[in-house]
Amino acid sequence: MSPHQLISQDSDDKIFLTGATSHAKENGFVDVIHDQDSDKAIHESMYEPPIKATDDHLVEFSEAMRTVAKALRRAAEAKASAQAEAAEWKRKYELERASNLRNSHEGATLEGGLCNSGEGRLNNSCDVTKVDNPAIEQSERCCRKHGICSHEILQDEATNTNCKFAGRKVTRKASFRLSWGCNGDKSGQQKHEVVSFERGDITTAERSSKQILLKWETHPQTVLILTKPNSNSVRILCAEMVRWLKNNKKIDVFVEPRVRSELLKEASCFEFVQTWENDEEIKHLHSKVDLVATLGGDGTVLWAASLFKGPVPPLVPFSLGSLGFMTPFQSENYRDYLDMILNGPFSITLRHRLQCHVIREAAKDELDTEEPILVLNEVTIDRGMSSYLTFLECYCDSSFVTCVQGDGLILSTTSGSTAYSLAAGGSMVHPQVPGILFTPICPHSLSFRPLIFPEYVTIRVQVPFNSRGHAWASFDGKGRRQLAPGDALICSMATWPVPTACLVDSTNDFLRSIHEGLHWNLRKSQSFDGPRDG
């Protein structure tokens, strides 16, 4: 049976053969096929052996395109998931606030309509329906015109029976108010410009170019003290600070289990000191602590930030370390400084953190990730012990950035700009500038310069399938993890910042740290008696 008869018998076969002929035309296999030679051409195309791809470059290119397509798909899915999660959090926040306002309106029986800062719930004092009450009007001015007041949504929570802290339990956190301005100047304020609250905890919202101030609405009740280990001077200072806070300030004190054991060995009078027993109790620590004091260097500040996976209480870092980029308070005058902080108001610096997810090649989808990791300084991807250059593909949201070929890559916060990123050639950035630093480590390219991305982007770093070796990721210098070909690391700005107290203000503290710690731009002055112009 001839090919012509096959075509006449089966229309589907006709379409297939005609398509094959057209495909051959498009790819240049046949330039012109006359009508009288169509049967012969169809017969030859049916029995023609398949073309074997022998070009290695085409194979490598196809693998690279497969990697790019997969990465773009995952980045788009991750962005959509993040947007959906943000919308859900916003919806919960609005529902909770509406419920609080409604409850305050229905059950406002307190004298003068003021916020009850004692036992029970913290009722919202901003009831706009009672405009004839002067106390209500004053409270409304406090909450709505001079920053953000934690009265708005902060409520007491029943004591969590699953969280069994050693010692007496604290049932309520101290409320506070945030405002902003230049050295206390409150001109030009707008509501919700700087931060927002999630049940009384600080979370970043819109940015502000002005200094943020924190003022306590009720007196702090609990202080968590975190110390540098294996230091006699720190141990002595910690014991003195614990006694002073309890005896003079009537404040409850939390410490780490290790520190509590050391204090009890020194004297049995430290039985009042509270601690935690397991990791589950650490998750609820932010709801019990009003203030955190660190005794050590920048590493102790990093350790304090790592304890809080969500909201972080205001942190007062005392300097007992080496450089002290994040520890402006001198330990010798801790009583004066703590008096200033406990009485308020005081300036704070919102130090942003990066949230990192490791996604394995074997993962079913983008949601199948390992435990998220929060870093205050930086995440580093390097070649480890491999002798080959690190080969990394980098994407910003859905846009391809570059391929990194060198010793590695640093993704840093602005607080970490004076750490590893600075050593690798990155710029020093003010800690309250919202951004993510993109700094290569010894790149094999003279034109590869560091970048600074805005804080709202999501950065994806993937080890391609054609990489010669593995890569390694470390988070604030610890928690090292291996990245095999096909694995990816996704980094974005975390929701919860680390609010650290300032000695003066964020700019003054930052400049002092680079002058004293790095001797930045230090040189002898030029002699005044030399040559002069005209």
C-alpha cells in the first residue's frame, strides 16, 4: 500500500504526515517539495532515522535552561505565597482590632474611661463615641496624634498552663508608646508611619526618616539578662545587676538556665531568679519579658536575637566585648543607664533581620522547606572545602541577577554591613536604612561590584545542576548547611525586627562605633604653616 493510499484512508495519519513535512520545511531539511514528489518525500521522511544530538554545548544549554525555568517558577510561587500570607496577617490584625474596639465600647465602665493598667484587661481608651469626656479626648490625642499607643490592641492573656516557667509567673507585659521625630520633635507625624503592633509587639510597617522613641505607658516588670559565657567579670556584673534590679527596682529577673545555676552556686538568695526548662518555653518568652539586657559583645546581641523567632522585646546591649558596633552602653554605669531606660522615653534602632529557607531538590513544592532561620548580620554561601570556584545562580523576585563564580556570596542586613560584608569589600550602611546587601566574596571578575537591594524583595540563590561541587551556607557564623546541585536558599526581610536601645540616637551611635571600632578615616592633620592658595 502506497503512502498516498494511507493518507486517503486515515485523516489523522494525513494530518500527522503533513505536519511532519511542514516541520521539516521549517527546520531547513527540505527547501522545496513539489506536488508530484510529495509521495516520495513522505515515504523518505517516514523511514528517515532520527537525528542524534551530539553537540555537548546544546546539552549543557538545555540543562541550564531547565534550571532557569524551574527557578523562575519557584520564585513566582514563593512570591505569591508570601503575598497571600501577608494579606492573611493583615486581615487578622484588622479583625482583632475591630473586636477590641467593639469590646471597649460595650464594656467601658472604668472611672473616667481611662485605660486600666492594673489587673484584668487593658481596655482601649480611644473611644471616639465619648467625645464629651475630657479624659477620653486626652487619651485619643495620645493614641492617635503622637505616635502609636499599645493601648490600642494590647490585652492581657491568661497564664499559659503549658509554659511552666521556674519561679513566679508574670501575667502581663508593660505597655508602651512609640513616637518619632528629630530629637523629640513630633512635628509632621502621621499615624502608623513607623511601626505597627501585633498584640503589643513591635513589627515593621512603613519606614520613617526620623528617630524612633519608646515611652513606657506602664512600668516594666520583667527583665531578661543574657551574658557572655566563661567570663568572671561578666559573672560578677550579672550578680550585681540582678540584686540591684530586684532590691532597688522591684523587677522580676529572667536568666538562662546556665546563669541561674551559677548564681545559685554563689548564694542561695538568688532563688527568686526565673528561667526556662526547654525550647517550647522559649517560644513564649517574648510574652513574659518587657526588656532584655545583654552583657557581652556583638556576639551576645546575636545570641539574644536568635532566642526570639518572632517578636523581640526592646534590647539594652552593654559593652563587655571587643569592637562593640551594637553595644553602645558602658557596663560601669549600668545603674544610670538602666534608670534612663526604665523611666524612658529613649531612642531605639530597629535592626532588621533576614528570614532564610533552604529548599532541597527533592522537595515536592516551595512549601516543603526546612525550619526557617533568622539572621541579624548575614547569611554566607561559600565553597567550603572544595577546591573549585563556587557556582551560584541568583534571582531577585522573578528577575535573573547574575551567576556568582568565586569564593562565595554574602547576603547581609544593614546592621551586618560592618561585619563580614565589610571585610569582603561591601559598603558600610546605616542600620536603619532598609535594604539587603549583595556582596560577592573574591569574585573571578573585575566588574563584579556589591549591590544593595530594597528590603521588600526576595532573593533566591540556587546551586545549578552543572555545578562542579557543593556549596555551604552559614547563618550569623553558625548553623552550617550543605547545598547540593539543585538546592536553593531563599532570603527575604523578616517581619520582626530587633529594637535596640540607643545611648544617644541611632546615627550618633553608628558613627561612634565606626570611629572607635575601625578608626575610620583616621589620619594626621595637614600642617597649617605650609603653602597656601593665592
